[in-house]
Amino acid sequence: MKPSTIVRSAMLAVCLAAPAVAEDIQSYDVPTAHALPTALTVAADGAVWFIENNTNRIGKITPANGAVTEYEIPTTASVPSDITIDPAGRLWFTEQDANQLGMYDPASGTFAEFDIPTIDSLPRRLISDARGDIWFTEYYGGKVARFEPSSQRFTEYPIPTKDSRPAGLAVDRQGRIWFVENRGNKLGLLDPVAGSIREFPLPKPFMVAQDIVLDGAGRVWTGGRRHTSLVAFDPRTERFNSFQVPDRGVIHGLAVNGNGDLVFGLVNIGKLGFFRIATGKFLSLRLLLGDSRPNAVAVDRAGNIWVTDIAKNAVVRLKAGAVSALWLD
């Protein structure tokens, strides 16, 4: 029996367009040209780690002194696509063309790589759960997979919808894995205990959703390349709400800041977007002048917002509290 899905009309959203304050922005150039910095994550010590999709490296920013360091991935032309950090402080990344999971341990300065069982699976996004297990989506393989570092064992869970092209994923407080299907146009829920998957059709057709995030109330948020909408799913009611983004940009990267607002890149129009869940208001601002394509977004423990900019070949920091005064509510 399919789960019930109810699409509800969202409240009218207000868009506030504002310039960013220059002194609140710090840009860190990637030393290697055309590196294509995409995904990023923030470690407990404040270091920011990011992927260099074009140059087969991972990079590190040390905010205390502004240093940017690059580390060559052992397998050549691996095409890294995403990065996360586990509870032990180790970096994990997907290698799309090498069909591997990669690991870098900053404590020992060593790499390790692990072959994914499904051939040409195209690992897309990954996360670490509280136990330190690594979960990732197989974009071509049509699976969600778990890697247990302690045993170096993979477990793969086929998605019921064929050619679903799973992308972003997140883990909730119960340890369940939520993921979005880029081509299947569905939201998926994997229960690791039962080994079962449920799917919920997204409220708009052909959203081409990429990323996913959970807010403090446990709602699941996503957005895509079409319709320019943020979509929220409440697991308690199994209902969707849709919120039209006024700027009509392509949503890429999703995070929740210290105020509980959603933060996301509007990659095709060079802006960073904010959505205040409590009021249904939008705010957008341009971080850098000229050609800018904000992509992935992360928030550190101090509340600073970090953004990869694939056009500027840089990682940008927006200081915590910089946008607070721009809201009208």
C-alpha cells in the first residue's frame, strides 16, 4: 500500500533582496586554477574541508591563519563529488569515476580507498551517522549503501523505483536515512533496522532535486532545478508543503543556520538564499561581484556560513549574524 501524499499550498512568501556587507565576507581562493570546489564540510576544530572536483584533490581551509592546503587523492582522475566527516574526525569522500569511497585521516596524514561492490555505481552524495557508518547514494546503481569502517563491509539497499537516480541524503534522530530521487522524483526513507524502503512522490513533477536537509523539527527539505520551490515533508503527517522561491534560481546545497533558517545556493543567479521557516519569508543576497555560482553550503559551530563558489574557484565565509539585520520581521 502506497503512503498517502497530500500537497498543501504554502503561505505567500516575501522576498527581500539585499546586498551582502563586505566586511562580513571572507573569500579563500583555491590555489589550483579551475579546481571546481563543490561540496564542503566543517570539522569540530573549525577547519573547512572541500572537494576539488576537477583536480582530484581535497582541500582544507584553516580559518585561524587563512591557510589553504590541498591533498592529492591517490587514485588518479577519480572525480570526487562529495565529502563528510565522521565522529572520529576522518574525512570521507565519494570518487565517482573510480567507483570508490575515499578516506583521509588528518591525524596520520594517510589515505585509504574502498571499492564499491556495484560496478559503475557512480557514488553521488554521502553522510556519516552517529556510529561512524558511512551512507551514500549510488546514482547509476539505484541504491542506498552503507559502509562500516570497523569491518570494511558494504551493505546495499536497492531502491524500488527503477532508474531513480538517488542524490542527496540525510540521517534523522532515529538513525533512518532520507534520500531524494533525482529522476524518480520521489523522497525515499530507508529503515536500516528493517532493511525496508518507502517512497513518497514529490508534489511537483520533474523537480530534478539534488540535495536534502532536516530542520530542528525533523521535517525533510529539498529543492531542485525546476519549479524553483522549496519542499518540506513532515514525517508525522506524511504531508508536503511547497514554497515558491521568488528569485527563480536553481537550488543547490541546503543547510540550516543557527537561527533555524534554511540556507541554500541559487547557483545560476549568483546569490545565496535564506528561508525563514517560522514566517515563510525569503531573503536573497549576492556575496561576490561579477560571475558567481554559489554551490554547496555548510554552517560551522559559531554560526558562520561557508559556501563553495565554482565560478570564483573559491570558498566564501559569511560571518554569523551578518544577515540578521536584513530581515524585516
